[in-house]
Amino acid sequence: MKAFRFHSIILVLSLLCFACEEHKKNGQENAGESTGSAPTKETSRYVKSVQFVYPMKNDTCRYNEEVKIMYANNKRYPVDSAIVYLNQKPIQTLDSTEREFSFRIPATRCGKNSLKVIAFHPNNKQGVATQTFVIQPDKAPQRLQYDIIKTYHHAPDASTQGLVYHDGYIYEGTGLYGQSTLRKINLEQNKTLSVLSLESQYFGEGIAIYKDKIYQLTWTSRKGFVYDINTFSQETTFDYNTQGWGLTTIEDSLVMSDGSHKLFYLDPRSFSVLKTVEVFDHNGPVNNLNELEYINGKIWANVWLTDRIVVIDPQTGLVTEELVLPNLLTPAEKAKLNSDDDVLNGIAYNREKGTIYLTGKHWPKLFEIKIKTK
């Protein structure tokens, strides 16, 4: 009797397992036959079925511009639905008959942005297409006004490439082969307290302070140096794959310019590139970005060979404001300079006073200014 019951239990369990397997199998088959939902990653088959019609590759659009986004599909692959993404974020869902829609360009990051369309076809097939296009601002930056608070002496032998204010002192990085230095300066006493000379094969460029270290770039050697801020002793070096121009610090990142319209965010420990931001104003990319300074949530940048400083949103690359300073030096002072290179360069921020120090390559003066409030 016990043996009979035991065999009966085994038979019932076997039938239940068979029924569960059949139910699971039928459920999978039914899921595969559905045509209106997105297939799973495991079952999707990717086909070359769609492409963007508009915008075309590298087309330029402006903030707040209403543009038509359109894609086309191969008629061999009917479309059940499609999703369009801007920089990996969905912006529109289209049904089986829609291939285009109007879209107002948001105030997103400047420069190259990416569109992607995923089209869902019957039988678990997907088509994917991508397109890059350029976004730039639709308005000119606001022109800032300023007052000169004080004028200081500046060493004429200093080809200024980097300038930082820290704990009451100015730190300056200078350039030219055989003349490049790192300096610590007491402005009020007009006294240079420390000088470190770079080896003659290096053309010194921008500097920045992160924690208790000074970071200094070189122009074309693709090598940077890290010093102890108190002793100027070199602790290590780092490499980068472009030219070195300007440098500043934002929280736990170094931000570097290379003379283009791009800013590179670097990890101050590994020196790997964390991200790249393209800088645009209403006229297009702003090239020749040079010395950098982070002031009140914005990046200030000298534009090489000009008297212009641009104020940049660090996330989008949008030039929100500008400062134009054509008459800081007198005509007689300008006449003594090399007009092809000895231009405005060097921005340092005194957080305690809310003032900004400005100078230029081989300039005889350094200016302390304050931005006028609106």
C-alpha cells in the first residue's frame, strides 16, 4: 500500500512538471509572436533597416530652434513603433505610421550631440540608426562691465601662461623655452618669494592648485609636473595627448585647454580624461581658449591673441558672458610689447575680496578688477 502511494505521488509530480514546462514554452512562443512591444535583448535580431533623413550629419541647429527630425525605413521591415533619443534620453515615441516629428532644440550641451532611433519590427527584429549634429547658442553673451580696484607691478620678463591666487599669494607659471618658471609672489610687497626654473626643453604653460599640490602644463611636450605647494619640489609627472595651454580646478577635477574650442576634464590622480566639453557662443566654436580660472560656478578663459575673456558654463560649454578689455595698458606700454603674442593672459580669483587679478605676457602691470553688479 505504501509502495502504491509512493508511485502515485511520483506520477502526479511528473505530470505537474510536464504541465509547467508546456505552460512556459507556450508563454515564450506567444511572447515571440507579439508585434507591438519591445523585444528583449536576448531575443532581438538587429537588422539594417533605418536611417536618419534629417538632420543630416553635422548640421548645425540653435537653441530653441524648431527642427524636423525624420527617419526612413527599408520597406522589407515594417515598423511597429520607434523611439527617438537625444544623447541617450528618449524624446519621442512614434507609431507604425509616423516617420517624423517637430522638436524644439533645448539648451543642452554645445557642439556635437547625438540622435538615435530604435525601430521595432515584427518577429523580434530591431533597426538602429544614429546621427551626430551640432548645437550652438541662439543669443550673444552678455557683456560684463568692471572697475579697476588697484594696479600692481608685474615682472616684464614673465611670459604669463598661468595665474592663481591662493592664501594671500599669487602663483604664476611662465613660458618660453629656456625661460619657463613657476613663481610665488607677494603682490603687496612687490616681491617674488620663490622661483623654480623648468628645464630648457620645456615651454611652461597653465598652472592650477589642487589640495596641497601645484600642477603645471607644458606646451607641446605633452608632459605636466606636480609640485608640493610649500617647497616647489617636484613630486611626479603626468602625460596628456594634446597640447597644454590653460589649467584650472573644479572640485575634484582638473580642467585643461589645448588652444582649440575644447575643455578636457582630468582626474588629478590618474590624469585620465573624464569628459570633454565644447565651447560655443552664438557665432560658433570659440577657438584659442588659453588661460583658465574657475570663478563662482563658471570657467573664465582668455581667448589668445585677443582682449577678450569668455565666461563658460562648465556643463554645457555655453558662453554666457564676456569681458572685453582693450585699454588696460596705455598706447606707450603696448608699443613696447610684441603685438603678435604679448596679449592679455592670466586670470586669478580672490574669493575673500570677490576681485579678479588680470595681466598679460610681459605686461608691466597686473590689475585687480571687480565686476559691476547688474
